[in-house]
Amino acid sequence: MLSRQEIQKFQNSLLRWYSVHQRDLPWRRTRDPYAIWISEIMLQQTRVAAVIPYYERFLQKFPDFRALAAAPEQELLAYWAGLGYYYRARHMQKAAQKIAEKGAFPNSYDEIRSLPGIGEYTAAAVASIGFNLPHAVVDGNVYRVLSRIFNDSTNIASSRARKHFASLAETVLDRRQPGTYNQALMELGATVCLPKRPQCLLCPVASVCRARAQGTQDTLPVKIKPQKSVGEERTLFLVEQGDSILLWQRPADSRLMPGFWELPERAHLPEAVPCRLVGSFRHGITFHDYRFELREATVDGDVGDCRWVAKTELPCLPLSTIVRKAFGVLKRGTAVSAHASGV
């Protein structure tokens, strides 16, 4: 453990560093708990650089919890499309509707934690940053920093890890300014205390880092979670008719992305005749590695549960990431063909 003097030194050094080196991110320019909440949900499983344009566009369309609560689901999903894990958007709307019923954003950790889709980390982040409440955040960056600061080899993939590291996080939390401190700790993990080749020479808290003193920083944190990736090959059909394209919509009770539109596969168009190969792309979901082929196809008569959709409607529809990748392949293929023909 760290002594009281070391903890104080850790806090002060971290906050001084953060005041100079923090990245200028849009959600750091506000104390609005709604905007902070939106950013935290978007940042789950998504890189910061990818989130920024989605965040800014989303807040322009849904500037407060009332706008989000009243939004048509298809419109909400269209603005979320591309971020993935679409259950997050639905949980956000359910939470916004509960907030709208009360008339104000909840201002305590327990109330925030009780909202749909909000776990311990998000509740702590919103409570500390939005309301300056003394709750420590624990995410992947914090796991890494704390495991090195304390030279702690606890397996972060184990069942006891969250409770263990949450306890450590509470011991070093600066309760005078918890919101700024939490952001500083996460920023350190994101930019200096990196998963590989941590930048110890640039680290503001290297002098109190137990792993740095023992030379074990490159072996921490410990994460043991064996899992093999499952590969699968699939074919998407591109069926066009004038200015329309054939798509199918996931049913409202679907376990995966209900309401989203997809390109048909053999199961949806058993009588389709595959033609030219447009291209291929890969798509990863958790431990599944998919390789999709996109093929032009023709179909006579019945199109089953598929529907002809005007291409002008596509920007307004919630399209899955797979469809968007397929359209990217189609766009590149069209550009290559035009170049080859001298157009």
C-alpha cells in the first residue's frame, strides 16, 4: 500500500500534470450531467477519436434528456448507427424517459445508478464529473494505472478484480475535486500508462509507482482470459431495381439490433441467383471473425420478407455496421471501375 504522504503526492502530481496535458475533448468543456452521460455511454467499447463526431452530432439533434426521451426510435438509431452495441441507445432512451418523468437529472450516485443501462463506472463518472461527488471510477485505464502503482498482480479478468480495484481506487481518490481527479487518472492511462511500452519517463507519478521501482510495469496488469476466435464466411446479396435496393428489417423482438436494416443473405432469398463479386470485407463481433462477400444477385418474383427501399431513404434508416461496410465496398468498387474505364 501507499503511505498517506505518497497518496497526497500521487494526487497532487497527477492533477498538476492533467492541468497542462489534458486533451481538449468536447465533453470536458461542460458540467452538464446529461452531456457527460452521453459521452460516457458512447465511449464504451469505442475509441475517443471515433466518438467525437457522433457525440457532437447527437447533442445537436438531442440537446437534453427531454429531446432524447421523445425521439422516435428509428431516428434515434439512425443517429447512433456506426457506434455499434445498439442496446446502449435503447437503454439511454429508457433512462431519459425516466428522467423526464421526474423532471430533472438525478443528482446522487444511487439515483443515477438506478437508471437503465447505467453501471457502477458510468454512475461514478457522471456523479463525480457532473456533481463533484466523491466516487472513484474504475475502467480499463484505471485498472492498468492502479495495478502498476501498487504493483498488484491481481488478474483483472477475475471475478474479484472489480471489487478489489474499486477499493484501491477509493484509497487514492482526491475527494476535494473527484471529477477532475477521475478524468486525470483515466487520461494518464489513455496517454502515458499505456498497455504496451508505458511512457514511464514522462509519467508524473513515476516516483511513487511500485511497479516502476520493481521493473514489473511491462508485465502489468495481469489479464488471463483464454478465448479462441470463431471464424465464419457469409455472402450478402446486392439486389437492385432502378433506384431501389432490396433490404430486410430485423423484427422488433430480435435479440440483436431490433429494427435495423440489413442486406439479404441466402436464408432471406433462397431463390436468388448470385452474379458478380463486388468485393469482400471483415467484421468482428466479440469473439467472432466474419468474412463477408458482397455479390450482385437477381431474384424473380417473391422476395419474401425483404422490401424494396428507395436509395434516397437510406440516409434516414438505421443501417447496421455490416451494411455500411458493404456500401463502402460497393462505393470503392464503383470508383475503381470508373477509373479503369476512363470515366
